[in-house]
Amino acid sequence: NSAHHGKGCPEIFTPIVMHNIIGMAIEKFFMAYLLFNRRMPENHTFTDLANAVRKITALDDDLYENLKYMDSLQMICSMHDYKISEMKDDDVDLFFKTCSNVKNFVDGKIPEL
């Protein structure tokens, strides 16, 4: 929810900054689910995380495609294929929607302790 406040300050919280902040939340949600299931992803890209989850249970196809799209915007794990695409203000809404969907997915799969 704190990231939503960034929308009110777009000169600081640019789409790329929002991608990174929201991306960290997505990673943490998926890692919580994977660790709960004693699994590790091959890497920590959104696609790798989603693929690891798909080895355990079904994942909505639209959510998977949104995660792949988010991955395509920023590829910083390889020194050889380093790429950051231009992100648009409209993309930020997709980032929030995707994160919300990941959170809802995980909330329904991990019992409260």
C-alpha cells in the first residue's frame, strides 16, 4: 500500500522506480510461498519465480503473462544481455494489479500461523 503513495509524486517515483519497488514485493510474496513449500526458484526473475510456483500448483495464465511482460521491461541479471526498456505511466497500473494478484494468490495458499 505504501507504493500507492508514490503515484502522487511521479517526478521521483518514475515508472522504473515503481517497477523495482513493486517487483520486490512480488518477489517476497512468491518467495514466501515457495519457502513454505520447501522449494527454490532457479533464479529470481518474475518468470523464474512463476515457473517454480507452477511446478507446485496452477497459476492464472493472465497473471503469468503479466509477469513475463514485467520481466521483459528490465533484464538486469546478465552482464551480456543487460536491458532496461522505457516504461510508461500506464505500466504502473499493471504493476500494481499484478502485485495485488500475486498477493491474493499467496494469501489463499499459506495458512496463517
